[in-house]
Amino acid sequence: MEKLKIIKSWYPNEVLSDDDAQQIYDRLLQLFLILYQEGRAIVEKEK
């Protein structure tokens, strides 16, 4: 649950439910994984 506290701390003026914070976390994780995979693909192309 620490991850939800971190997400909620980014929005001090809003009251986020745990579901809202989890949704934001999931979207950020998906974005990170996409960028990571694309970065690896670029490195493999350059070899």
C-alpha cells in the first residue's frame, strides 16, 4: 500500500480513493513498461 500513499502525495489538494490511486499507478506502470521495451528494442537494433 506504500505505492498508493506515494501516488496520493502527488495530489495534495485532491482526495483520491485507493481505487483512483491504483488506477494512476497501473497507468504509470504500463507507460514505464512500454518505454522500457521500446528502449530495449532500440538498443538491439543498434547492435
